[in-house]
Amino acid sequence: MNEEIIQNYLADAIETFRSYKKLAEKTMAQVSDEEFFKAIDAEANSIAVIVKHIGGNLRSRWTHFLTSDGEKADRHRDSEFVAENDTRESLTEFWENGWRILFATLESLQVEDLGKTVKIRGEDYTVVKAINRALAHTASHIGQIMFLAKHFRSSSWKTLSVPRNKSAEFNSYLAENKDKAHYLEATKNFAEEK
């Protein structure tokens, strides 16, 4: 594989993870502590639980990424779905720790590492497939956080994407600012200006 293509892929993956993290944090900033811990039904996860799960998943998958199974023996996944004894502050620190480990690992990867194989729950994954899997998994949960926050905020929700009936205006904004930010970042900036 071409070295430049690999470096571009890694840079884009890191940038996309950072954009989704910012999106989640801007979303969570809109909800109260009560809403942060509230589940919409008995089977649903609260934002707090999703935050805890993402933090635990990132820590497990990205600690010693190239040398140990991504499902660490000290991970207690089921406990990630219980947040009764947690605070927003403790969960925020847990979240941040997982992200720190992810970014430190991704930023340390060398071009030759992308040709390696890693294990997740005993199954072999190429490094690229493991990155893509983690990005899709994390993005899906951030979508859940956004759904819940928008539900709780209702008419007071401040959009973080293209506002309704502003698509043409956004397309012009994007054309004028295409070199300034990642698409997700540009979308967020546009929404904040409106």
C-alpha cells in the first residue's frame, strides 16, 4: 500500500474520531444532569450509560492495541451498562481516559502497523478493519447520545447539524470554507452561526 495513502487514512481516522468526540460533547453540554442519567424506558440506555460504555470500550480496545486482545481481561463490560453509583464528573473522566488511550494509540501507529493483524475477542482483524470497526461503533453510540439529547431538549435543542430549510445555504458555506475544517466540524460551525 502506498505510504501516503496510509498516512492520509490514519490522519482522516484520527480527525473523524476527534470530530465525533466534539459532537458528542457539544450534545451532552445541552442536557441537565437529570437528563444525562435518564433512560426513556426500561430497556433503553441513558446518555450516562452510553458514555460509560464508550469509555470502557475505547480503553479496552486501544490499550496495548498491537500486542494484546482488544477485549481485556480486566474489562467488566456489563458494569458499563449501570451508572447508578456514578457522577457526571466520574463518567466524564472515564470517557476522557478512553479517548486519551485511543488517540495516543492511533497517533503512535506507523505505516507498517497497518499491515498487521490484531485480535478482538480472539478473532483476527486487520488494523484497518479494527479502526473502521471502532469508528463505526463509536459513531453509532454518539448518534444515540444525540437522539436522546434532542428528545430531552425538544424545542430548546440547538442543532449541531444543518438546520432545517438551510441546505442550500449550507452548501454555499461549505464551498466557501472547504479547506478550513472536516465536514463534521464545518457542519457544527455552520449550525452555531445560524
